[in-house]
Amino acid sequence: MPHLLVDISFHGFGHVSQTAPVVNELARRLPGLRVTVRSAAPRELLAQRLECPFDHLPQAFDFGMVMENAVGVRVEESAAAYRELHRGWAQKVAAEAEQIKALAPDLLFANVPYLTLAAAHQAKVRSVAMCSLNWADIYIHYCGGRPEAAQIHGEMLESYNRAACFLQPQPGMPMPDIAAARAIGPIARLGRNRRVEIDARLGLKPGDRLALIAMGGIRFRLEMENWPSYPGVHWVVPAAWQVHRADTVALESLGLHYAEVLASCDLLITKPGYGSFAEAGCHGVPVLYLERKDWPEEPYLVDWLKRHGRCLDVPAQALQRGKIVERWEELLSLPGQTPAEPVGAAQAADYLESMLA
């Protein structure tokens, strides 16, 4: 069976949540497919999402942007990190090409580090990129005014354009500089509604509301100790937050997959990111999201979610203080929309399967 090398950026959970359903679908079609994943994402996170056997090489080929927290970008530190990454660029590409040759894959599937795409081209290994964004567009948005930006941006774009195809799951940013871009549908894992079981476990009454708070894979904690209590409202929060309130429960303690918990909730509180928005839009779960106006992907995510669900922004100060119930009521008054169909994984698997045939 063929060998698929999968390189995944670890800049939050979105890149893993996009990639895993595609690899799972491809592995179902090609039993015995050998999968090697290279990513700084923890193996336990990958194992939660990937349903096929895989080898994990903990490597990072990019960093996206240096983040203050889930919504704040450290622009100066990011610019400096990119200058360092691109110093001796040709030598780094050549060194990575040798590593790819040693792994001997039949195809590289990248979401969405560009160094490995350049290296695969040099190693004469076919490659496919997939993501709702690319780091070249993100870099130029924040760092485009710097004297070194044109060269760095050019090397990034050249690398992305080495891929045979750049699959763009919706919702996503437009990519006019990507020559082989191909739009596909949303990618999301659907979960079964387990609300009856959750209500019984937590002792919730008919009419009680359950809200999931998931701010993504980059550090960001809400000070829920200072939130008011709302009758009949219960919160599902990350265990790492160590919130000790009668109206909260740790997500991990429910023993369910994230998609099942999301499908069982009346509300998702999050920040704009592919995984959370796509999964909410495909489950039909209303969303209150933290404003992230400087992130260039945000308007495309929000516009898509408004067409496939209900969403409203919440100012950071109001969210930190837990002053959201009025906004929640306003959200529920919006007209409902038809949830999106997560057809993107099958479409991406079609293309990868044709490349491996």
C-alpha cells in the first residue's frame, strides 16, 4: 500500500481538525495505507482525531504567527521569527528534501507548512496542500511593510505553488496568488446528540441550557470565577481551566468526543477559527464569538457562519465579565439557517486517492 506523509501546522486545533477527517476517509478507502504524521501537535490530540494507525514524528516546520493568546498576535516577534526562518532558506529546503527522501513517501499532504512543499518538489515527491488559509497571506497582512517582506513572501508563495494542488475547504480566505487552488466544501466531524445522557448525568432539568466554551488550541482562559450565575444555565469548560463552580462541568469529564458534546449543546462560545466555526455551522449550533478583528480570516468565517447558522460577536470585556445572556437572547431571536453539509473531506480524499492511484 502507498505511504502518505502528512505535515500539519500546530497553530491551534484548526489544522488538525481539517486534516484528520480527510486522512480518515482516505484510510477507509485504502485499507493498509501507511500514514506518517509530522507535527508539533501532541500525539494524544492526533489520536483523538485520527481513526487509522499512524506514526508520529514530533516536528515543527512553521509557527504561523507568534501569539500573545488565542486572539492577540505579537507582530514584531513574528517578523523576527520569519527573518530567522528564511535565513539560509535554500539550505533549509535542501536539508528537508533529504529527510523526505529518507522517509520515501508516495505523496506529501501538507496543512499547511510551506517549507516541506518546497522540499518535496526538490526531492521529486508529489505534494498536495490543503487549508482554509496560507501563511503567506497571513504574513503579508501583518508584516508586509518591512524591507525583507517582499523576499520572504515571494519564497513562501513559490513554495506553496510547488504543490500539485492547493485544496481550499470552505469557509476560507480567497487565495488569488495560489495558482493551483481548488475550492472544496466544509470539513467537520459530525457528532451524535447525547443531550439526554448529559442531562441525566448532570441533573439538568427540562428547559435548562447548556453552553460549551471552547477557545481553541492557543492559551486563553476566561475568568469564570467572576461570572454571575444564571438560573438554568450550565457551562462546559476545559478541565485545564480548573473552574470550581456548581454550574460548570469539565469537558473531558463527560467522556464524550468533542463533536458529540458540541452537538448536544445550546450554544458555543469561541473565537473565530476554522474548526469551531465549521463544526458549529455543520451541527446548527448557535455561536457567540470573541471579536478578533485584526485576524484576516475572520470576516470570511463570520460571513459563512451567518449563512449556515446563527452567530453574534461579543466584546472582550463583556465576555470576561460573563455579561452575555442578553447577547445570547438576541442570538436566539435571529432566523435559523440550514446547516452546512461537511462534504469537503470526501472531496479531498477523492483528489488524494487519484494522486495515489
